[in-house]
Amino acid sequence: MTAPRPADPPSEDLSRLAVLHGVATSYSPSPDRSVTASATAVTLTLAALGVDASTPGAVRAALAARERELGERLLPPTVVGWGGSPPAALAALPEGTRLRIDTEQGESRADADGLPPGVHRLTATTSDGRTATAHLIVAPPRLPTPAGRSHGLLVQLYSLLSRRSWGMGDLGDLAELAGWAGRSLGAGFVQVNPLHAAVPGAPTDPSPYRPSSRRFPDPVHLRVEDIPEAAYVDDPERLRALLGRAGRLREAVLHKGALIDRDAVWELKREALELLGEVPLGPGRRAAYCDFLAEQGQALEDHATWCALAEVHGSDWHRWPTGLRDPRSAETTQARNGLMDRVDFWSRLAWLTDTQLAAAQRAGLEAGMSVGIVHDLAVGVHPGGADAWAQQEHFAAGMSVGAPPDAFNARGQDWGLPPWRPDRLAESGYAPFRDLLRALFRYAGALRIDHVMGLFRLWWVPQGHPPTEGTYVRYDAEAMLAVLVLEASRAGALVIGEDLGTVEPGVREALRERGVLGTSVLWFERDWDGDGRPLPPDGWRADCLATATTHDLPSTAARLTGEHVELRDSLGLLTRPLEEERAEAAADAGEWLSLLSRLGLLHGTGGGGDLSSEEAQIQAVHRFLLRTPARMVGVWLPDGVGDRRPQNLPGTWDQYPNWRLPIADAQGRPVTLEDLAASPRLHALMEVLREGGT
């Protein structure tokens, strides 16, 4: 059997054209290896950017046009200034060029010195009469360093059921958790999964990382009883009946081994919210709702319109009648007018959810938290969802975000998320990114950015091709970071970048320079440039959130016992013999336990130096995290009760109940929020953090 012929590499002209548009022609899966992108991948990626490279002649014409454009351009579409200093791009303007800057604050200025933070309009006019305009983003030099160290909890909200939940955790539970953790545990934050709006319709993709919209939250998280209008419904018996059905859903999860069923929860909540929607808002509530509509403007109208149209035509706008695929068409306007009651319903749900999210953040701050709720920004959106419909001019048609092949996944990854076009972002002054961040910072004390490396570059996979047939596309990282720092500083919020895995050189340094914290997970922190052994605490970086695990990794108990290997073996996911995997996992855990013992951290609940006590080992892991200089230390909430199961097992779809498991104890019994609050084991672990790891 002959090996497949390698794909044709790009020609010299095609390579030059690609570089001028930020499209990579090669990538390095490891420092000592370079892989050339195929000509097909480069050509299709350029096409998604509006560049015809289909023939040698087209390549030559596009190359000449691009070189001419760049040679004649006075200013790029967006320029960046830091801390009031003039943007570097201005130094390249011809001598004698006059400037006019119309600031966000309504002033007009003739120079760029000392500009206030904001997004301004810059006009440059040369002495020979040429004129150029650009968006000017001025951001503080960096985000402030967190004042002191904080510790907190990490939790997938749906998994945190209380005795009041409707079958999955909700925003009432989040507010209760934040208030309790702040007051009783001394926690400074609670980090949750993305709460973005999901694509409606059953069965819904349970993953919170493939939403319909990142701009607006999901009303499935509402605590219905906390909505004031619930007290005034015309049919209270019907609402009570829904509460009874919700109670049976909750009991099935907590006591009968049922999985969390988001679709069933939403079916009940939607019926209840329809009842509440019939209750007129009081004058104060009506005024607050109108303010929200005015603040959110066109974006909310688009989102609610998509939701209303999806009820009629299905949740993939590509299959809608042709006229409705354009959010600005006359057909869409006519359809919106005909569905105004439904548009108002979905707008009201966005407002109600925003209100409860703000209440959860307020509960944390009032409980003494220094940060409050840390929200999670997914890397992208569903191609058929609301954002992709409303902002389609900013997305690259026919492309999906993923990851190239590496040592862990020889086939690469396709995440099914359309990427933003960097050229359109720059032309708009990064308006979609600015608006997204501003919306999330309304109720976030900090924002975790999933795959933060995407601010610099993303792996684009052409539709219909395997992930191996993709290539990297570069974004203007300086502009993306300027927007991020600007909006976070306005909100007084922290930013945490998820920078795990392969990160190109310079990325972590650029993030640190701007005050963006990284993510450090115990099991990955080894001396990779030396002997490969566990990195001692003084070798860790300070500007990070340090944790023992994440939602995509085994729980600490499973990691220490090796149970995660048995789970993957039972699902046929191992790529090597079971005994080999077992031995490697045992050696990995053994090295860490040995280091914990040498540092004198292995003590507490299990007695002095009792290596066999799981609880003592988990406490020791967190004592270790406190020995590092990390500014934030997070505890995976299921670790506090000995949960064995990961919330998500990458590489599985229906083989494992991803995103559908309630928090459980070491025996697999679901644990409610009330049980957590009374758990001696959780209190003992959190006491370790309160005492500073002694």
C-alpha cells in the first residue's frame, strides 16, 4: 500500500500573497519541526477573505493589487495607542501631514498626545491633499495587577443543583453559592462555564462552548421564582403545576440516577416564562426594561428576531427562506413586524437573565468577594446561530476554527465554529469584539477567555476538508489586546487567558505585558526545558490562575488513583496498551506526591504523612498551589467532595455524558448546594486556603 502523495505546497507568488493577508504557509507543531500548508488550504482561506487565488493569473493580479494598496495606504483601518502615547503608525505619515482626532468624548483635537482612553476617529491629510481615516483605539498600558492573592471556586453551573433548582443549576444557585462562599469560605471569586445563549431546539448541544450567541446569555439559567412577575400570574395553579414537574426533574437527577436534561428543563421554564410574559410590567420595571432595550440597541433586536424566526423556520438560518437569511432585508423587516410579540418575548428574557446575572455578581461582592463571578468567553459561535446570522459580514464563510495535528491528535481538530474575518474586524474598529466584551463585563468581575491564543491567530479549516488541510490566519493582536484592556479597565475587571497547550513564542509575554493573567494547571507544570520533573512552587509564574484541574481534565481524586485511565480504557479511547498507560499515570502521580511529601505538605485530615489518604493528598495539592506565587488559586468544586468523574471527556460524543453530570461525592451520589455548604470535607479543604496553606 503506497503512502498518499503530499499536498502541493503554495507557489512563490501564492506564498507572498498569503503573507500579505496574514495567512500562514507553514506551521511548527514542535520547535524542531515545520509543516508546509497545502496550496489548496491557502487558496481556500484567501477566498474566504475575498481574495481570488484560483489560478496563477488571479494570484498575480491579487498580489499586484495588494502590494499597490499597501504601498499607497496612509493608515491601516485601525491604529492603536497605549496610555495616551501617539500610535506608532503616525510616525510613518509623510512630513507635514495634518491630523484631526474626533474623540469618543465629543472633542476635536489636532494631535494625538495625551488622548483619553476610548475609540476615536482619526483623519490624516497630507500636504499634497491625500486623506485617510482610521479608527484610533487608545487603551491604558495594562490592566492593574490584582490587589493581593485571592482563592475561589470553579464550577459548571448546570451541575450545581440546589433543592430549588429545576433539574439543573441556575442563577439563583449561583447567587447563593457566591454569597455563601464569600462569607463562609473567604472566597474571592466563583468561576463558571460560559452562560451564552444556546441554539434552541431538541436535542440541544449540551456543550456551553458552541453557543448561538456569545453576546447574550441563555434564559435556561433563570430562576423563575425570583422574577417579580411570578407573584402576579393569572393562572397560579398552572405555575404551581410547573413547579411540581420541575421538582420531579430535580429529584430524578438527585435521587434516581438521571442525567441533567437541559431540554426538559427549558421546556418547563419556557412555559413558565410565557405565563410571566403575560403579566404587565410595573412602571419602574417597564422603565428598566426600556433602558435595557435602548442600551443593547440593534444587537438585541437582531438576537430576538433570530430567536423568533427560529421558532418558525428552525434553528439553522442557512435553511431559512432566502430573503430571511439577510438580517437587513425587507423580508426580514416584514417578518420581524409580524412577529413583534415574539421578538419582545425574547428581548424580555435577555433582560431578565441579564438582571439575574448582575444580581449574582452583586451577591458575591456584598459577601466580601474581591472579584465576584468569573465568566467564561467561548472561542466562537455555532454557524447556524444568532451571532453568525446577525454579524455574517464579519465571519469567514465556508471556514471553521480548529487545531492542527500535534503529538496528541494526529488528525487535528475541527470545532465547527466560524472564525471572525480579521480584515472586517479592522475595518469596523473591532466593533463586534468591543460590543461583546462590553456586554459580558456588565455582570463579570473577571473574564476567562477560552483559547486566548485566538487573539493572535486561529487555525482555519475549509468546509468539507479535514483539519489537516487547514492553515493559520493571523489577527492584529495589538488591536485585539487594546480592545480587551480598554473594556476590562472600564469595567474594573480582571482578565484570565486560557493559555494551556501549545502556545507560539511571544504570546504569553505579550499577554503578561498587558496585565492578562494566564492559566496554570498543576499536572502540566513541569520543567520541560530541564529534567521534566514537577516544577517546584518557586518556579511557577505569578500572573496566573493556578488550579489542580479543569472541566476538561480528570478530577484530582481520579488523577491520584489512576481511575481516569480506567475510564478512558472502558470507552476505547486509549492509544497505547492499558498497562503502559497505567504505569505512566502512576509514575506521574507518584512524582507529584513525592514532591508534596518532601515539601512537608502531606498532612491534615489523613494524619501526618498518610500517603494513602485521598483527602490528605487533595489538601496537599492545594497547599502546594498556595506555595506558588500565583495571584489567584482556584478549587474545582467537585474536588471538594471527592467527585471522580470529569464533566467533559474530550474525544467523546455519546459514549460519555459530557456536560450532563451533577456534582457527586466519592461514591457517585449527587450532592446538592445545601449538602456542599454542610460538607466537612469541603470545609476542611477550603480551610487550607483560608489559612494560607499551613
